[in-house]
Amino acid sequence: MIRILLADDHPVVREGLRGMLSAEPDLEVVAEAANGPQAEALAAELVPGGLDLILMDLRMPGGDGVESIARISAAGLPVRVVVLTTYENDRDILRAVEAGAAGYLLKDMARAELADAIRAAVRGETVLAPSVAGRLVDRLRTRPERPRLSDREVAVLRLVAEGATNAEIGRRLFVAESTVKTHLLRIFGKLEVTDRTAAVTTAMRHDLL
């Protein structure tokens, strides 16, 4: 049995998804969340053992889906997260994939296709709506080379990944806290992110850590 968490701010959407998935003998919706932070909290409670996959909407009041995907990925929780949304612009797709999403699906897909995609994601495959896959391929063809970080910036980011504060990083690298902040600003700029979690996950996607 594949255990699923639904994260969507519209109750009617969650109800419809629950009804669709309950028709599949090997799929079970075990929890629902109305935003990203709720999904994170439920995931932490349910895994390991009680949750296999999260269907995550992107734009939800009270918590962005991509930010939650990044935090779940950074926490190392053994659960697959698949985006299920109505949005398919390049920015949303890239942010979700770089944050650690195992797939990107659209809400206009048929029940059988959704069920098969869930099974594939749990098997470890990456699942993408056809139009999303096309956009990613086009983007990769024109994507610039991966960002370059200095040795010191990599050292700072590794400590960030360990959960160290700016002050702790400064003490361990024997530099001022203000210098750490400067390094982080440069890292954010090079990786085109705005926060520490996204910096770590993006760096990992680029094999920089």
C-alpha cells in the first residue's frame, strides 16, 4: 500500500483527489494539509513507516510549496514529493526540481495517469507531465554552465548544510560574522537563490557540495 499526503489549500481539490485515489487498491490517502508548513509537520510525524509520497501544490496561502519541498529534502526525510499544480511556467518548474521534487504533474491529468505516476515516483523514478518535460529539455539546451563557488564559499555552505549559524561558521573558519554574511550574499547571487535552504539544495543539485 502506497501512503499519500495531500497538500493543497482547496478542500474541494483534496476531496476530489482523495476520491480519485481511493479507487486504486494500492493507494491510500493518510493525511491532508492546507499549506506547505502543515505538510512538513505531518511528514515529520508520519515518516518513516507511515508515509511514502506527498502530492504538493505550489502556491498556497500560509506556505509556499517549493520552500517546503526544499526543507523536506534538506531534512533528509525518506519521502518522495511530487508537485501537482495548474502552473507550468519555467520558473516554477525549475524551482521545484532544484528544491528536490521527484516529479512535476498537472491537475488536468487523468486518474489512471496520476495513479501510475505516483507508483513510478515511489519506485524512484522522476515523473513529469509531457509539457513539463519539454520545457525542461528546452531550458537545459540553453542553460548556462553551472555556477562556480570559491573554496571558502563551499566551506561556508557546507557548514550551513550542517545547521551552523553565522556566528558558529565564523568561529570555525576564524573569520568575522560580517565576513560570513558577505560570503552568503555572494553565494546567493551565484546560485540565484534568496535563502540558506535553497542555497544548500541548489548547490547539491549542481554537485557543488
